[in-house]
Amino acid sequence: MAPRKLRAPEKIRALIRHMHPKLKKKVRAALKILLINPDHGKALRDELFGLRSVRVGRIRIVYRATPVAIELVAVGPRQTIYEETLRLLGRDAREEKESGR
């Protein structure tokens, strides 16, 4: 089986790039684990069904695992990340609906 690829929007890449070096190292280690074992994170429920979350210190990485890639959806503090993810998914769905017209 071919190794999975990591897909991340530029906004998330920039966020990781500008993190404190110790936190950045932990995030990159967690991403390497996800590429090997995408089920490592916790499965999310309800409105976020189909997504998974992995804890790195006080932040969470929300991602979607596909057979060929790990797609990062959001990265942020636990206090706000799940609401932010819902907002992002809602905006993406609206944009897809509008572009389909």
C-alpha cells in the first residue's frame, strides 16, 4: 500500500509554521503518527461525524482520513476548535452550493 499524503490548506500550514518551536515539533510528530495510523485520533460525533481529533498538548488537530490522504481541517485550542470546525464546514458547504448553481 502506498503511503498516505498529508493535505492541509495554506492557512493551517502557516499556523503550524509560526508555532513555538517546541509545540511545532510535537505537532509534526503527531502528524507523522497520523500518516502511519489514521485511527490514532478520537472519532468525532454528531455534526462532526466523519472527522477525527488528536490531542497535542492544549491544542487539537481535527482531520479527515481517506484511503490516500490525511486532510487537515482545523488546528486550534480545545476551547474553541470544535465550534470553529463547525463554522468552517458550514461555510464550505455554502460555497459548494453557490458554485453549483
